[in-house]
Amino acid sequence: MGVVDELVSARAEFERGDWSAALERWSAVGRDGLTAEDLASSAAAAHLLGRIDDALDRYRRAFELRVSEGDTAGAARCAFHLAMISGTSGDRSASAAWLARGERLVESLPAGSLESGYIAFARMFSHLGSGRFAEAGACAVEATEAGRRHDDPNLLATGLCAQGRMAIYGDRIPAGLSLLDESMLEATSHVLAPVMLGHVYCTAIEGCQEVSDLRRVVEWTQLLHRWCADQPGLVTFTGQCALHRAQVMRARGAWDAALDELAAAIERYRLAGATDAVGQAECERGDLLRLRGDLDAADAAYQLSAEHGYDPQPGSALLWLARGRTSAAVAAVRRLLGEPGPSVRRSRVLPAAVDVFLASHDVDGARDCALELDGLAEAFASEILSAAAATAWGRVQLAAGDPSGALPYLRKAHQAWVRLDLPYEAALAQATSGRALLGLGDHESAQRALTSARDVLASVGARLDVEALDQLVSPGTRPAGLTQREIEVLGLVAEGRSNAQIASILVLSDRTVARHLSNIFTKLGVGSRTAAAAFAFEHDLMRRRD
């Protein structure tokens, strides 16, 4: 096949989204035989495939060729891509240098050019890195206006998305979410360049995650996942996709799957050269490992997060709390609450601060956090924050010695968490209700609430929470460290019941019954139902079940 035919085929495959085949054909031609447009397109393909060094080299060659041809606008566009890729790859110096080159180039273009909008978009990230949110917001507006003025759907969608994020950082949450909605509408209504579409998806999802808008996170993560699956060989953006999928899995209680997805995210980030992003994924791993009770592994994940430049708080503070280092946890949350920053950051710290202050018997500090969380829930119009605030108020009332006053908050919280399909949070609220009921002397209702909460906590793998409930219900009275639910299952095994029958009697799933049996066999050191039944008869556990 001749050079001309190779180029025609490469361009067609690029348009179809077969980046690998297109790049292979462009590589067969050789870079000296490519036009500036072919070099830029092949650079985009390399970028999408995660071949960052190759992408940077091709964009540099395209830049130089366009400068030599007097194509200032095209050269400025190449400078934009070089600044963006260098920045996401962690090379801040190169990113700043390419941004400066792009700014010099657009100065010679007509005022209000499309390219000036792209350069403004890239400049926004340098302002964000320095905490200059007002300047970053102005850049987002400039990019959006240029996109609208020149009828460029790529810049318009990304500009609107950036404006949405800036509005959120400026505590204008409803306005920010509206802009994100508009951005996604633009992105899904037009054919966008893949790199720009990926940016819109990931940026919009991150914004919704920050304000605890799980509905949009779930919906848009599904869109992102389908889009990634339709791109052969795609690497860039697949790390973010895996991270967001893991966040949804964690929320839904699928913690094992979430950990697997986070491992995939870390691998994808490394393949794409986005090593900075590894820090957030490691922090998410640390949070999950901490909730599962694997504190050493959680500590290691938080350490990796910090090494990649991502602050693993408030997770680290909660880890210290779990290890009995209450003073360190208190110092950390006080420092976090004292730092300036947008409300979205405080909304992620406040629930943890309630935990830490209550553990240190600072009820007034916890009450202040609950009050602020209540206000943010209203300002954000967030169901999740509203449920978190109700949980916080219930815990504060209980700690203040008012179990009767705690129950209405906890019932509201439990109902909200169930409605939102967040099982772990629902179980914690129900468990706290059980504690309140114990305080009121209603032991039968408390037992029912605590047992139900324990089953959910055990199903997601929240070992430390399960152990705390086991100690609460009947500390030190069960043989072999069996939980109350395991004793109930063991008693039914001793009666000769099948797994299906046990599931029906206790209103559990077959899978949950099988997991309980596995735990029972391990704790008793036996390998059969017969041996387990013998243990039950020996310790009179059939009578204990009643």
C-alpha cells in the first residue's frame, strides 16, 4: 500500500475511533511523511492509547511544522494539548512552558479567537493549582464564551463543565450542578473530539462526587463506562472510569468489587502516565481497607496516597481513632476544620469530625459539626448530606444523654439511607438506633435493630463495626467468639436444617447463610456440619437461640 493510501486509511480509522489501527498506519508512513494535521491526529491517538511520550513528541513535531508554515492558530492549538498532557502527566514545568508559548501565539491572533479560549482553559489549571479560584473562574467563562462565539462544541462543553466546577468551589452548588447538566447535554448532543469528551465526563462526575450527588455520579459513570468500552485500546480516561465505578460500588456495599476496581484504576493511571491521580485511588483503597478492619493495609495505602501528593484525610484521622490514637485524630480534624477552603471540602470532613469529637467526649464540638452539616445539606440541596446530618444529630443527642431525642433523627437517617440505597450508612444509623433503644430499656426492640444492622455490616465486610456490635449485645458470653447471628445459624444446623431452610427462617440470603457457616467452621476449627452440630449440643446453643 502506498503512502497516500496509508494516510487515507489512517484518517478513516481515526474517524471510526480505532486509535490503535490508525496510529499503526501513521507510524508505517513515518513522521517525516506526515502533514501537520496527520501529526496532530496521530498524537491524539497516541494520547488516547496511553502512549504519553509518543503523543508529546508528535504534538511537538506538529507544533514546529505549523510554526514553520505560519499556521499560528494551529500551533497555538498544539501548545494547548502539550500544556494539558504535560500537566496531567505531572510535568508542571513543561506544562507552564507550553502554556506560555500558547499565550504568546494567541496575542498575534485576532481578539476573541477560538484559540484564545483554549489557552484560557489551559490557564485555568495553573490558577487552580495556586488556589486562585476567582481567576480560574474567569478563565472558564472566557473559554465558554469563545466556544459559543465560534460554535465549537468541544470548547463550549468543556468550558461549561469548568464553569460548573468553579461555581461549586464558590459555594454556588445548585448553579454549579445546572452548568454541569448543560455541559453534559452539549457533550451528548454533539460529536466531540474524544479527548475533550473524556475531560467533560470525568470533570462532571468529579464535581458531582464532591457535592455527594450520587444520582448524577451513577448515571454519568455508566455513560463514561459505555464510552470507554466502545473505544478499542483506550487507556486515557479508563483510570478515572474505574475510580468512579469503584466509588459507586463502595456506596452500594460491594466492597470487594470496589477494591478490585481501584486496583484496575491504579494500573490504568500508571499506563496513562497519570501518576498524580494514583494518590486519590490509593486514598479510596485506604478508606475501604480501614472500614474492613485491615488497618495495616489501610495505613500503607494512605502513605502511598500522601507520597503521590494527595492528602488522605480525614481517612487517616479515622484510622488513628480506630487504633486508639484519639489525640492525634482530634488534632487532625481540628486542623482540617481550621483550614480555609470551599464548602465542598468541609462537607467531606464534618461527618468524620463528628466521629472523632464524640470519641473524645467533646459533645459540643460534635454538635457544632452537626449544625454546620445541616446547613450545608440545605445549601447543597443534597439528600446524602441531609441523611449524614440526621445521623450526626442522632449520635450527638445520644452522647448528650438523650436517647429519646436521638431516635427521631436516627429513624429519619435510616429511612433516607435505605431510600438512597447506601447499605453501610443505613446499618450504622440502625445500629445507633439500637443503642438508643437500649438506653431507653427497650431491649427487645434494641436486639432486633442491632441484629439487623449487624447482618448488613457483616455482608459488606465491616469487621470492626460488627465486632463492636457483638460486644454491645452480649459481651464475653458467647463461646468461641461466635456472634449472635452465628449462634442462631448454628442452632438451626444442629436441628438438621438446610441452608435454604435457614435462609427462610432467618430471612437471609443463601449467600449470607453460607458465609455465616464458613465463619462458624473457622471459629470452631471444624470441617463439617456434623462436628458443628456436636459443638452446638455440647454448649446448649439450641436453647440459647430461643
